Amino acid sequence: MLESIVNKGGSIKPTHLMYKSNLAHGQMQLYLEELVSKELVEKIKKGDYDYITITNKGYEFAHKLKEMKEFEKAFGL
């Protein structure tokens, strides 16, 4: 989910996040609440629309996760 938000410039509508993450609505809500509680994302309102925005902490986490995946791939783990 974090990668999907980053790829959309750091902010995404909930419905778009659901489709980009290939999740059912209920699953997305559970994961989203977890991300909000850990302060990796926040829900904001822009005009008439709700958006999910990644926080600095979320960017850092996504970056570290990407580094770990690259390390794993480089060493065939």
C-alpha cells in the first residue's frame, strides 16, 4: 500500500488505493487503520474528496523496505 501511495506522488484517493493495492474494501480498511495508527499515513480532506497521504515516517519506512528487498535480491536470499 505504501508503494502505491508513493508511486502516486504521496497522496491517493482511497478507492484508487484499493484498486492499486489489489485489495477488497474490508482488507484495505484494516490495513489502512494499522498504517494510520503507526503514523505511516494520514487521512486528509482536499476539497470534497478524502485522500490518504504518506507521512515522512511512511516515506522512510518504504525506503528502508525497498533497500531490504534489493539486498535480499542481490544475495539471493
